[in-house]
Amino acid sequence: MAAVTTTKGGPMASERDARRRAYLDKATAELGALADRGALMGGNAFSSVLLVKGELTDAEKNGEPPFSGPDGTALRASLERLGYPPEDWAWLLAADGEGAPLDAALMREAVCALDPATLLCCDEAAAAVLREAYADELVALESLQEALLAPGAVARVLGMRVLNLGGFAAALGDSHEKQVMWARLKQIP
């Protein structure tokens, strides 16, 4: 059990609680600084799965939160079916508030701060930004499919599994394409 020290005003937080608070404060400051520079993200910052999206739906362009439409519903259901609880994923947009692709350095820094075990590119726009952000690491991969972040290929990049779904939202309108997406998602657990 951690020792609790007291002061005149009452008990102080244990060392463990103080350390936890310091980690949370550090993460909050890092993510706040990234947001100030144009990175748009949400969800649990300590998640093992990061969803990266570059192509916004019309509703999202008009102010709806990212992943609040059918693509978000389908991804949440798929991840839960694969054993990931809703609090175990976060999202990051590969575009800024104006719709321009995120700067590669900012993308890399945001992914590093979120530190996922698995990164899912939901569309080609997201994959393009990630290809630029991780170009040096991708070129070192032996598999051409992985190096290109080809849809369906799982690449290992700096300890992360990276999977390009190749147009998740667009696939929802076609039953065959939905099955393709499900087969790709089943590779991540």
C-alpha cells in the first residue's frame, strides 16, 4: 500500500496518485498543444486503437462530430464484436478544420502522443497523410503491400499495427464491400 503523508490541512495524495495526476496533466498539455496547432481528435487518449479519417461526410462538414454517422456506428459495432470496448478507441482527423491534409510532422506527433497499438486508416486520404508522415519507416519494410499501406495489408510501423481499410464509409452501401471491410478488421485483434 502506498504511504500517505499529511499536512496541516489534511491528507496529501499518495505518491501513486500524484504520479497518475502528473501523467494525466502531461497528456492533457500535449494533446491541448496539438489541438492548438490544428489536430482534431477525440475519444480516449489512452486507447489501444486509433481511427484516422481524412474524408469527412457531409454531416461532419456541417458540424456533426467525426464518426457520429453510419461509419462510426459500424466501426464501434465492429470493434466491440472484436473485443474492443467503446472506451478503447480514439480518433484523429487527417485533415484540419478547413479540410486541408494535416501536415506530416503534426500527424506524426499526434499519433505519437496518442500512442496506439493499432492504427486504422479509414480512407485513402488518411492513408496518404500517414504515408508521408511515416515515409522513412515504410520504405524500410520488406513487403511492398505493407510499405504502400495498401488496403487490407497490416504493416508494423514503430511498434504499431497499421491497417488501411481503404474506404470504410464508402463501403457501407455495398454488402460485398462491407464483408471485405469486416475481413480486414478481423486482422487486428
